[in-house]
Amino acid sequence: MKTFRASIDVMPQDNLLDPQGKAVSGTMANLGLPGISSVRIGKHITLQVEAKDKAAAEAQVDEACKKLLANLVMEQYSFSVAEA
């Protein structure tokens, strides 16, 4: 068994309103940063996986995202896996 490190990004679906991102985006001009807009806020998750190879580690991470880490009705996810 090998140890892998996964980096996962979970973001709101593109077609859904992101109230937290909208609030931050609206505040940027007040902070003197008018060039920043369209802010989207999500989650970044890192974890370690014990698996026989990278493909098996990716399968476990994908299953964890689908079952627990992302709400697929409202969120989308992407991840990368590398040997630790």
C-alpha cells in the first residue's frame, strides 16, 4: 500500500447564486479593489489515502466527494491525487 495526498476543491454550481461570494465581491470596491469581481467561494479539502496505486486512490477520493464532501445538487468538485 502507498500513501497518496488528495487536494479537493468544492465550489457552488456555476448556475447557482453564491450569496457569500456576492457579498465579498460587493465589498471589494469599498476596500479600494474595484478590479476584483465575480467572486465565488467554496471549500478546499486535503486528505491522505492509503491505496495500492494512484487509480485506486482516485476512485476512493471520487467516492468520498460524491457521498460526503460535496452536495452534488448544489456543488461541483475537482481533485488531484499525488503520491505523498
